[in-house]
Amino acid sequence: MATVTNTSAAAATTTTAKAATTPKASLANNFETFLTLLTAQLKNQDPLSPLDTKDFTNQLVQFSGVEQQLKTNDLLSSLTETTKLSAGATAVAYLGKEATATSALAGLSSGGQATWRYELPRASTSTTLKIVDAQGRTIATKTGETSVGEKTFTWDGKDQSGKAAPAGTYRLEINARGADERPITGTVRQKGVITGVDLSGNTPTVTIGGSALPLSSITKIGLQAN
């Protein structure tokens, strides 16, 4: 079932609005106080020894600079929010579509399997695939293919001792070397149907193969294969 998550959006908007108006209110109060003091001093100044207006002019310039900075900050915040909403709308439109993403992460359900796609830019003499858990521990090590081209690797969900690994998110690492003994950097991808979208964080994420991936990691999108 496809899902969309947007946790506490209203609360976050309210908090942001309050935080944004506080500096403006403070600036307005300080400016009014400054004008009141300036007017009082000008009224009561000695005509034979007028006040030096240079300091007042400098303060007016500083107030103007702060006001412009606050307006710039508000504009940037507005642009950021607009960009986030646009990215969220794009992510939601991807629900149910088949996507390919550049990611080494895959989700493992209890008693299930996890699948990755990997590709070597050139042939290797040896390829080792390591399945690593969220704590960085190597759970299993498998022998990978050495030829060029995209390959599919399905892990049976068992560790080196044959015991079923707990459900969670796992990462695939590729250790490959060429005939020249130099390491070869492979590319790992995820391909599957987007079943969920999460808009609660700063960056929208989509769920592919049981793993939450950044929207920006998607490299290809298409209709779900029948």
C-alpha cells in the first residue's frame, strides 16, 4: 500500500512563523524608541551648540541594513519552503512508479530477502560482496561476478553462520580488483516500485524495496512493469 507521511507540518509552520516575526517586531520597537529619543534631543538641544547628527545618521544606516537583511532572510526562507513543497509534490507523483536509484541500501523484512543491482566499470579478477548492517558490522560475505555490466544480487537474509538476520536496512559494499591489482569502484543501485513518500524531514524520501531513499538519489523513473 502506498503511503505519504507529513508529520507535524502545521506545528512546524506555526513555529517558523513566530520565529520569523520576532526579529521584525524587535527591530520595529527599537527603531521607534530611537526616533523618540532623537526627536526629544532635537527639541531640547542648545541652539548655540547643536547636536552632532553624524551618530544619528550612522545608526539610521545600520537600522536600514538590518531591515534589508531580515527581508532577505524572509525571502530565502520562502524560496526554501517553495522548493521543498515542489520536491514533495514530485515525490508524491512518483508513487506506484518503478524507479531506479543510486543507493547501496536495501530493506530486509523478517525471514525475507534483500536485492541489489551492481555494476563494475571494467572486468575484475575478484569481486567480494559484503552485507553490512546499520551499525557497520559485516553480516555476510559473498562472491560477486567479475564481468562488466549490471548484475542482480539477492541476499537470502542469512548471516555467515546461516542464521536469519534481523529485519532492518542493510548496505551492500563491493570490493573488486582488476588484473593490475588496482581496486575497482562499483556502482550499487536499487530498482523497484515506489511504495511510500515521507515529507516530514528537510529532504523528501521515497520507499523502494523497503528502504527509505532520498528523492535526489533517483536516476530513472517509469511505469510499473506488468
